[in-house]
Amino acid sequence: MKSVAVKGEIRSSLGKKESKKLRDAEKVPAVLYGGENPVHFSVDFAELRKLIYTPSVYLIDLEIDGTVYKSIVQDIQWHPVEEIVLHIDFLQISDEKPVKINVPIKVHGHAKGTKAGGKLTTNMRRLKVKALANDLPDFVDIDVTELGLGQSFKVADLNVDNVEFLDPKTNVVVSVAITRAARSAAGSASAEAAQEGEGEAEASDSKE
């Protein structure tokens, strides 16, 4: 998984008033968990853009007053109306301890079921996985080329080396839905086959 660098500054004061001052200065109150004690700090909103305005997920080299912590984003609290990050939590990680994180999926290929009139549907955009930091994938790649009408990939069908999938194994990740057009085409084909069968039978009877 790719890494990005983010810089923060230790907060000398806590509380709602101080948090409001930070936001007015386009800074975001933040906390780093996972160490011996939580680290309260602030980060420029501009530093967060590379993390929150992308479907990608990153490991973060979080530098706070000269000390670098390897971390991931744990939670983001948004303003209910305005596009403002009110608070962000980071989680410190280590190379020896598995990490739980949501990673995006990436679908490629042209499902053969769509050629028969089906519709490719992505039911899950992200998957929750557990792995060591060095084994975390940037995304889960799914080749849908062989998916026919009514077929799907479930969580149980996915396999990535050294990665454990935590979502229910029966969850459908991507599928080819049978549309009305596909049903209609299948019905027409069945009707034509039946008519051909009747025609052959009549021809056989007339010969007798």
C-alpha cells in the first residue's frame, strides 16, 4: 500500500473554543491513538485533501513536531451541512501487528453476461480487510470477464495473499443482473426453439 506524508502540530490547549479557533484558521483538531497515550494535535486542512478527496487508501507517515508515526485514518467527523472536517482520528500501526482497514475494489474486464443483455452491478465499493501493513493492498482487483447472467463474485470467492477478508463471506461484491431485456431475449429464443421443434415434428409426420 502506498504511503503519504502528513504534518501536524501538538495542541497546547484543548476544548471547544480552541477547536473553533483551529477551524477558523483552516486547521483540523486531531488525535493519534494506538500508542501509550493519545496524542492531541492539529493538521492543516490542505494536508488532508490528499487523503479525503480520493477513493484510494494510504498508509500515513504522520509527522508531529519532528516525530514520525506510521498510521492510518481511523475516523473523520464532517460538519452536517458544510464541507468542513470537524475532527479526524488517526491510528498508529506497527509492522508486526495486523491492521484492519477498508480498501477499495477495482473491477476490470467485460463480463460476458452483459453481452447477453445483463447489467453489471457493483454492490460493494470497499472491503474490510486484515493484514500486516506491508501486505495491505492498494485495492482488491476483480476480473469479471467470465461472469455470466445471474452470476456474481462474493466475498468468499476473493483471494489475496496474506490478506483476510472480514466482511460476511456471503456478501455479493459484484454481479451480473438479469434485466427485462435479457429475460425477453431468453424467452424469444426459447419460443423460437420450440417452434423449430414443432416444425421438424410436423415435417416428420407428413413424410409418414
